[in-house]
Amino acid sequence: MKVGVTVASFQTTDWPRIKAEDWSAPIKVPDSQVLAETRELGRMIEPLGYDSIWATEHFGSPYGMWPDATQTLSYWAGQTERVDVGSCVIVLPWHQPLTLAHRIAMLDNMLEGRRFRMGVGRGVARCEYEALDVPRAEARERFKEVWDIVKLSLTNERVSYDGKHFKVPETSVRPRPLHDDMVDFAACASTTQTSMEMAAHEGFSQLFVTGAPLNEMSKVIDEYNAIRAGEGLQPDQPTILLWMYCAKTAEEAERALPWFTTYGDEVATHYEFNKPGAFDGVKGYEAYAEMQAKVVEDEEKNGAARQGTSLVRFDTQPIGTPETIIERLRILQRETGAKEIALLPQFGGMTLSEAKASLKLFAEEVLPVITADPAPAREAPVPIAAK
């Protein structure tokens, strides 16, 4: 199984100011310092032997401050020589499709033969949609049109498009991408049943976080591959995003729980999962309204300090001693058939020194074992009919 690392910057200390909307108060830790720490951590990835570097994109929020995955990955393309790069994810509805296709083609060329693992998604946060003046109710329509144009542009020299939201006169993307098969391996992040089914029918690979028990994840993967089979496609092996903290002792590893809990609070706040009614009446986000209600219920039962922790499961993450992590990752691969994992090594207020030590220990004691293990596709125990 391949192992990559996600470079992302979370301004954890700034959330109290944001929640209070106290814009006159100074930012305690400069954004530039947070980004500098992320770059320092990222420069360790290739020398330590990891397979890939992954980047997210977010706008106008302390929750991730890299606003363009292709820009971020272009930086890492110039900083490295061996690793592949991936996006987790490019939020398609936020982009002008022809501009995005050009940026992807340029990134592919700058990698000089290495591969760009394209991950895409629909996006959720109201604050980001509103800041970019994109109606969230149009997200599904825009996702489809942007992907159609990107796909056509990267696989055909001349392209035109006449859609509801985007119209493209006959033109070309230049430079042409080095690899014209990028779209064949593109992955889509999906949280809801409707999005999952759409992604499977479109032929996307799977890209997701461990937000459910392993047995539920396995069922989703089986259903996904049943839909792909109905489209004449081979079974897919997912890429899974994970939160990682590797420690020498179990007692030391317990320090990750408050970081993980804090991260859960950041997720809930950024996406408004802890705000009652935040998704009510939003076209295409009906399933998120149900999810949001569960998060609020969890907060009421467990207290505000644990809000959002139900969104990403702690017990499936590679958090613990090297031995514990190896066992968890082997179970994860067996149950999901994952071909690659992307680790998030710093979150919830974890210091740079702690993140660096964890990334190094994982590379020394876990990485050689996991990358040497076979990574077979999951075999569904009982055939599942595609819907």
C-alpha cells in the first residue's frame, strides 16, 4: 500500500476570535508562521520515503489556508524530485473550468513525468460558497459542468461546450498535459449516498475519510464497485485520508485525543455542523441537514468540547505506537482494499516539533512495513446489486 502525506495549515488558535467575530482583536499567531511550519513539515516528506504529497483547498477560513490545490502542488513539484502529488480535493463548483483545466495541465508538465492524483469534490461550507459568490444550491449542476469541461479539455486538443452555467467557444488547453489519462484515474470525495452513486456512475475512483465504522465503509465500497460493474468498469481501490500521530508509547499517544477533539470542533464550526438549521432548505444538501442534526445531538450528549468528533472516527485512525498503527492499517486495508492512504500529520493545535517527531517515527518504523505489504482489492463476500 502506498502512503502519502497531506500538507494543510490549520489556524487553530484563531477560532475563538472568529467565533466571537472580534475583528479588532489581533491574530495571535501570524498566518505566515503557520504556513512556514507547514512548509517545514512538508519538506520532510520526500527524504523520509513517503510516496506522495497531498493538498487541500479552502477559502477565507482558519480551517485550511491553502486556497488553490494546483498552486500548492506546483510549489511542491518544484521542491521535490521523486514523489507524486494529489489533491484532496479540488472543489469543482468554485472554479472557472477552462482556467482550472489549464492549471492542471501546467502542473502535470511541471511534475516532469511524476503523476498528479486528481481528487475532486463538491464542497460544503456556506462561508466559502458565499465568499466566492457561487450559489450553493447550484453545486451539483456546476460540479457536473466543470468536470465535463475539464475532462474534455484534458483529453481533446479542441473543445467547446454549451452548458447552463458555462459556455466555452472552440479552443485548446495549452500546454497540453503530459498525461492524457489523468481523468481516467480521478477520484471523487463523497459523503452522502447520492454523491456516492453519482461518482460511481461517472467512473470516479473513491476518495474518503474514515467517518464511519469499518463495516459500514466496507458496505459502501461494495456498493460502489457494484455500480461500477454495472457501468462496465473494474472494481476500484479507494484512497483514504487519515489523521496520524505516531508515538513511542501508548501513554504518549494519548496526547492525540485532545488534538483530535479540537480538530472535530474546527470541522463542526467551519462547516456549521454544530449550527441548528444550517442546511435546512439548501438544495442538494438534504443529507447534510440530517448529518448536522446528529452532530448537534452528539454535542448535547457529550458537551461542546466533543462537538464534531462523530464526523471522523478516532478508533480507525493511525494514532498510537508503531505496533498499534501497523495493526490498524492492516485491518483497514483488508476491510476496504485501499490502494493508498494520505496521512494528516498536524492538527488540533499539535506543535510543529511534535508533528515532525511523529512523521519521522512513522517513516522509520511503520512505513517500511506497510509499503511492503500487498494491497489487494477488497472482495465483496456477497454480491451487491447496483441501484
